[in-house]
Amino acid sequence: MGPLQRYEFIKWLYPGMRIKRWLLLLMGGVTLAGLGIAYFLREVYVSFTFPSVFYYITLQFIPQWGRGSIFMGLAVLCVTVAIWQLNRSILSALVPYQSNGHRSLVDVIYSQRMLRRGPKVVAIGGGTGLSTLLRGLKEYTSNITAIVTVADDGGSSGRLRRELGILPPGDVRNCIVALADAEPLVTRLFQYRFSQGSGLAGHSFGNLFIVAMTGVVGSFEEAIRQTSRVLAVRGQIIPSTPANVTLCARTADAGTIEGESSISEAQSRGGIREVFLVPADPPASPEAVRAILEADLIVLGPGSLYTSVIPNVLVKGIRRAILASPALKVYVCNVATQPGETDGYGVSEHVRAIESHVGRPFLDIVLVNSNAEGPLPPSAQEGEPVRLRGDLPRHLSVVTADVVDEENRYHHDPYKLARALMRLYEEREQVLQRTGARASADAS
């Protein structure tokens, strides 16, 4: 939605914003004050005799209706200018700077009113896929809950996890940056990665900030909340479990792989049969369960199938909440396969892998990219496009849309993806009716 559309939307929304009543009250107060001054001036005119020059100063050579019109016009002009400038003065202290200056008043009202009334969306996943999705969703609603996997054991997050015994902050950091409404320089600082220094090389500033905040406030969950407050995050970010879990995989050759960073080795052992967590039954974050049960829309993916999406539903409380939630449930299928994890997978294999780990069918819609043609990334390690082939479960409605980044067709475009999801949410009744009719026909 561009600035013009936002402005028109706000004009349409204006009657419901409870502003006119206060403007009317202000005008009433000014009118009463004017009447009081008029009575006072009339008494002065009757009681005193003024020099002749006051004849011209008080415009007595103009009829009374003309003088009244002039003063009313000046009064309206003064009140309008005063209110406008007062609003600008107040907002200048409250609205964060952007690279091109202050946000406009229209943008402020749009953010505070329209986004607050948006649907309650729960996004489940991890890695860059989840942060990509969040970057687009925050343009449509501020009622966003990101439920993030905490099984990462590689890179900076893995080192901090092993050395300090905390949950891995990397995926959380990416989500915070994606949802932040702070100055661009602050978000760039959060993503800054040290390239040298004994012990610092490889760490990102954001990871260290979250670790330090954990030490200050006493818990990882509270550290996320406070960091989100500092960066003016739209929505909330919650780990799927507060437990320190390890992701493991069983391979086709009956072997076991331990650690999220090692699961890409599964392809050399026949592929992944299933993944599981150790300990086997970690508790779910209560806030995550509550958000799922209250959601209007639940989105799984995009992201690495076995290391970003499925680990969240392996937490029993999360899994049960998803099954119990009345929300529309959408899986955003990956644009490309991931070497070592999903080689040779089509859309149906992705869907079956998720639902087999949940235990029963639960998805309503799978969103599939329709724009797989075009220039591919130079890296041959990106896999191959995920295509529709084979039979999908009949309870599912398959929706195709162009959701890829034009610069890299193996990655989602955050704004295209969010727009497609919001369209699905708006048309959910028709989509689910078509799915239900198809399922009834199969049953008969």
C-alpha cells in the first residue's frame, strides 16, 4: 500500500478513530470562550467612551455580519494551524527517524491503527526463511508471533550455546532485526559480524547483545522481550521451548545423526527417515501455545524442512496447540531443495514429512511458487526448484503464486510472500469450501 492509498484508507477509517469528538469538544470550548469575551467587550463598549481612532481599529465601518465573518475565518485558520503544528511537535519526539527524515503523520496513523487491527498471525520456523516472511508480514499487521526453533548448534550460536549453556540466539536475532522498527543503522549494527579478534571472530554483535541481556535480566525469554522493546519490534518472538534440546535424525540406513549442523550428512546415508529431539519431551513455551490457540492464521515455513520447520512441531505442546487451533493453517513450501536434506523432494514430499511428524493431517493450504523459470544463482549448491509432482493429500488446497525474489529465484521475496498470504487469509472461506467439497466428493 503506497502513501496515497494509506491516506485514503485513513480518511475512510477516520470516523472510527475517536478524534472528532475531541475536536468538537475543543471547538465547543473555544466557542464558549469567545462568547465570554464578547459579553465582556459589550460591557466595555457600553461603560466607556473610546477615542475616535477605535472606530477604525474595531472595523466599525464594516457591517456587523462582515466583521463576524472576518473574525470567524481568522479563528478557524488559527485553530487549524495550531492543532497541526501541535501534532507535529508531539510526533517529532515520539516517531523514530528514518533515513530520509521523519515519518509522515499518515504513516504514523497507519502503523498505529491499521496494523494494530490486522489479523493475529503465528509464523513457525527458523533460519533465514522465517525472517524473510516476518519482514513482509509486518507491513500488514503488528499482531505477529514468531515461534522459533532453538536446535541450532552451528556457527556463533553453537559456540555461545556450548560455552555459556544458553539457548542459541542466532535465529532469534534474525527475527528481531526483521520485525524491528528502529533506525536502519541500529539494525545493521545488530547484524554486524566480527571478522577478527581472539574469541570474537565469527560472532555477531546481536548474538552477544542478547547473551549480555540474558545475564542482565536473568532469562533468555525476558532478554528477547527487552531486546525487542529496545528495537521497537512489531510483534513478539518466542522460542518453541525453553529447554536446551538437541536435534537428531534417523537415516534410511538405520543410523542416527546428532546435531542440527550435522544433519546435512544424511543424504550420504540414504536420506532422512525422521528427526527427533533429545530430550524427547521438552516443555513448550506457554506464550507460544497461547499465541497459537488465539491465532487467525498459522504459517509454517519457509525454511529448511528438517532443521527449521519440523523441530518446532516436535515439541508436544506446540503440536497439540496447532491441532487444536481454529486458525487457517498454511505451509509455505520452499522454493528450492536443500542439499543433504531434501534432495529430490517435490511439494508432496515436503507436506508428507511435516504431517508425518505431527501425527495426522492438519494443514489447510500449501502455498507453492509459480515462477520457477529464470536465471538461477551462480552457486550449484542451492539445490533445484521444488515442483508440483505426485499426488498431494486430498484435504489440502494447493495455491500457486509468484513469491520469489527477482534477484535470486531460489529465495522468497518477503513482500510478494506476505501479500500472497494476506490474500489467502482474506479468501479463506472460499478456499476451505473448495477443499471441503473435494473431500466430500472423494468420500462419496
